[in-house]
Amino acid sequence: MNATQSLRKADGLRSRPVPQAECLMVFSPQSGRIHWLGLESWLLFELCDGRSVEAIARGYAELAGDKLGGGDAQARALRGLDSLLGSRLVEAAPA
């Protein structure tokens, strides 16, 4: 993953907020799995709308900053994006 790569949500996902648990439930028909995204991952997932990795990390830092704890917001954003990519919930947007 590089800073200029654009990311988007994978096709076919179905999601539903679960406010009482402060998470987003995402079903992937491709894998048949349900993913539960906490607040940080949920925010990153929503920012994956064709923006570059750099813009996603910047947007995350502006919106969440250290409000969610855990230190450097930019580093947390990159770790979270790696996880979303690994779970195949987001993918590289076509050029």
C-alpha cells in the first residue's frame, strides 16, 4: 500500500450500524463472513470512498485525532487500513 493508492469499499458488502454496541456489522457475501468494526475501523471504512491512502489517513487524523486514544493517529490509520485490506473489506480503486 502506498500513499497515492486509492481505496474503496469492496463490492457487494452489506453493512448495518449497531449503535448499542458502537460498531458496524459488515457482511461479505464473497467470504460468507460477518465482520464487526469498532469505531476506529468503522471511520476508516467510511473514508474509503476512492480517496488516496494519504487523504484517508489525513481525514482520519482530523476527525478522530487522539480522541480514540492509542497515540499517533496517522500510524493507527495505516494499521487499520492494512487490516481492512487484509479482510478484503476495502480494495484498491481502479485507476
